Amino acid sequence: MWYSNVECGKPLWGLPSLRICGRIARVHRTVCTVCPGKYFLKGEKTMIAKETKQQLIKDYAVHEGDTGSPEVQIAILSKRISELTEHLKNNPKDNHSRRGMQQMIGKRRKFLNYLQKNDIERYRSVIERLGIRK
């Protein structure tokens, strides 16, 4: 059984494939023929990009160098939840990722409850900026 690369059509021989960013790579360690130097490992987690995360931290930080405030944590969790939501639309039977997303939603809810109890104005600004609740 073989799979071809989407962009160049070159065949990849071997094990079942994993579709990543429009390209196909084998499940075990495989170098992509389109983007040399990149490889994918079985079970590798997909996370938000470093630049995206840094931008979120910069946008929602309360003070300089702030990475742990509830606003920042809620923003990062919201971004990860939205990415997982898109993944689950394409993969409706992926119950393991669904459980992880539900855990993230619970963690975000706890951060929001903390903000709501302690500082209602910060809570309202975060809700409005992220568009979480209507």
C-alpha cells in the first residue's frame, strides 16, 4: 500500500499515512518530500504556534512579562479550544481529543469563575474581547 504526497505526487511507501497541513506523511518518523528537514512522529501533539502564543500573551498580559494571569490563560485555552473544534469537525470519531477539549473547557470555566468572583470588570473585558459568551 502506498500514499502519494499531495503537492508533488511522489509516492510514500510503507505504513498508513497521517494528513498534516495538506500533506501526507507516514505515521512513524518520516521526512516530508515537499518540506525537507521536517518530520512527524507517531503520537505527536499539535499545539498552537509559538508566535501565536507569544502574540496572545502580549495582547492579554496585565503587566510586562505576564504569562500566568487568568486573562492570558483564558486566551491561550480559547485558542486551543477553537483549533480542537475545527479538528473535531473533520474527525467526529476522535473521542480522545474530544475529552481533552472538554477538560480544557472545564479549566477555562474555572479561570472565568475565579475572575468573575474577584474582579468583575476584568471578567467582562475578557468575555467581550474573546467573544466567549453572548
